[in-house]
Amino acid sequence: MELVTGRSAVKNFGKPDEVREFPKGRVEMLDIGGAWVGRATFLPGWRWSESVQPLVKTKSCEAPHFQYHVSGRLHVVMDDGSEFDCGPGDVALLPMGHDAWVVGDEPAVVVDFQGMIDYAKRV
């Protein structure tokens, strides 16, 4: 259901505008008022450099992310060598140039307000 009144809009990930699937993961996309928001689910064993890199053919993830971490844990390694974990309740701002992978046996779910518009699109 999409409710639009004037400039307000409400959409639900239960009916995404686009779904992109890749090994051990998927992204559900919403176009809401011309802005794209993505909900990504990464299964245990998912790693960007193994699941997405073969699709996009870049050295590291070039999508900048502004994400809210709903569940699970991701380990992020930036191209400059810095690294950290993100978990439930965390908000992360990641510039382009990183790899990431799921830590543990729980799927990692993130809602991304910036970097999913071209994420995991095949070249």
C-alpha cells in the first residue's frame, strides 16, 4: 500500500518496488517520493567480496552507505585498513571503499537510506 497526500508518503517493505537477489543475500528497494531506501538481508556466510563483487566487478564496495542495523552483525573493513563491527541498533555511515561480511549464525538485516540505488546491479 502506498499512501500519498501532498508531500507525505508511506510505503512498506512487504511490497517492494524492486528486489535484487545475489548469493546469500537480497535487497528490497522502495521508491518513496523519488528517494530510494533499501532493506538488505545478508545470510550467514555472506561476504561482499564473494557475493556481490562478482556482479559489479569493482575492487571493493563503491556504494556509500547510511544504514540502520536491525539485526545480526556485520564486520566492515575499509580500504584504508580500519575495521569495526556493526550490530542491532547501530547507525553506520560508510564511505565508498570497503568489504563486509556477516559475523555469526544470525542473518544481518540493515535499512540503508543512501547507498542501495545501484547496489548489486549486474554490469
